[in-house]
Amino acid sequence: MRIAVDAMGSDNFPVPDVTGAVMAASENNLGIVLVGDAGRIRHALDKHRVNGLPIEICHSSQAVTMADRPAVASKGKPDSSMHVGMRMVRDGQADAFVSMGNTGAALTIATLFTLRRITGVKRPAVSGIFPIGNKIVILLDIGANTNSRPEWLLQFALMGQIYAQNVLNIPSPHVGLMSNGEEEGKGDVLVRQTDPLLRNSGLNYVGNIEPKDVFGGQVDVVISDGFLGNMLVKTFESTSRYVTRLIHEEIRSDPLSLLAGAILQPAFRRVRRRADTFEVGGAPLLGVNGVVIIGHGRSNARAVSNAIRQAARAVEGNVIEAIRSGVQTHPVG
């Protein structure tokens, strides 16, 4: 298997991107193609023992930054590491592409310039994968489509269920529609119009859900429009950081708490690890003709390595062909 990795993606590129790629290559025997400025990549690789590892470099003369507007970067930087990496997937030179870079640009480049949409898919969806309790939950859409239509959300549910089954190894994932109440008939116009489509879809749909149902473990796949999904994800991430900061402040507040905190450090580390999205690394852009995993710009090397593993699992799960087949089986108007 050959994974193309955007070496210019993270906020601190190329060090976390290259280091994570080396970790993935050494721990999982994956072929890696680092795409980006060849000189900077080689400089970063020189700090690691890479003899015998299946790592290659593919030079690209441009890089998409977090400050770039997606439309401008997509058209104005045709030799960016994102363009080059996704073209490798399109042309069969790589099995998947992984980037910690600009999500909007990745979406635009994949959809309009390189991979294109899977036939029958109305809109691709950006997803998020989160460790919640003892399970993994996939949320989509989390930002690609702020103004969605009911038939789009139906397809998001289908693609999310397929990914949960084929990649996350959840045999019969429960699908829920995010709303302001569990009762049938709650929600805005979009939710009320989507609910009957999901009820008649043949998917394992449990109905409307609230955030408490997500954190309570009642669902495996959470569906919403991109605006609501993006707000939910950012709230989850900021709440995690806020609670962590509060715990650290209280532990340091007096000598007794400091002593207790020292004793409980192993438990705190386990809790932090269980809630850490870097343990997943990245999440798929679903609906395009190729495996694309997108991670957070502030990702460290461990997150990059885990994102590469996520890409490998998506390839092994044949998720693109499964979605293609599923869309044909569940056509929407």
C-alpha cells in the first residue's frame, strides 16, 4: 500500500508531517510518499533513521497555507502539495492522500480539480471522528455544506454508516440526526424534512438526537448540516481543553491537591488519551473518488501517524467502492 502524505500541511510543517510519516512507515510497513518542498523534506528526514523504510519524496513547488482562501489556492496553486498528492491518488500512483492542511482547500481541490465526486453523490461531506467513552463516533457534515438539503443529509447518513462498518469495524452502526429535541417533529425545517427520508431509508436510524445522546454513547453516526456540525465539533474540542485547564488549575491550588494530583497523574493521562482526537489523527472526506484523510493543523507527529493508519484502514475496507455501490442502491432525487 502506498500513501501520499502532504508534508506541507500542518501548522509547523514539515517536521510533524515527516516525523509522523516515518512513524507510520516503521510501525505499519506502509509505503509513504512525502509530497512537498523536496529540500525541506530531506532536511527533516535527515533527523531520522530511515534506511530501509519505504519512504519516497515527490517534489511540489507550491504549498497551500491555512490563510489561503480555498478558491484562490485551488486555482492559483496548481503545483501545491495537495494538488500533486490527490492527482497521485486519481492516477493510481497512491492509494490514499493524507493532509493536516487547509480543509476548505482540500475539499475544493478534491471535488473540482482532481478526484471529483463519486457518481450519484450530491455533495461530499467533511467528517470528524471522535473517541467518546469506549467507542468511536463519526460526525458529518462538519463544515463543507453550511446550507444543506434533506437528500444530501440522507447521503451523508449512508456514507457515514458505510465508513463506520467498513473502517471503524462497527457491525451495525446507529445513525442519529442532530436536533434540538428527540421527539419526532422537533428541529428546523431541514431536520423535519430529513427525518422521514431517514426513517424510510433502510439504514439503522434511531431518530432525532441531542448532544447528550452523542456523549452518552447512543449513536455511532451523527448527521447534521455543516454549520451545526462545525459548531458541535468546536464546542467538543474547546470544552475538552477547558476542563483540562480547570483540572490543572485546581491541582495547583494548594499542597494537598498537588499531592493528590501527583498520585492521580496516571489516571489523568488515561482520561486525556481517551478523549484525545490525535489518537484518531484525521477523518475522511467522503463522497469523492479516492481516500482523502484530513487532520487538524495543530497536529503533532503522533496525530499524523494515526491519520496515515486511518487512511490505510479506509483502503483496506474498500470504502470508496462500498460508497459507490451504496449510492447506486439508494439513489436520491
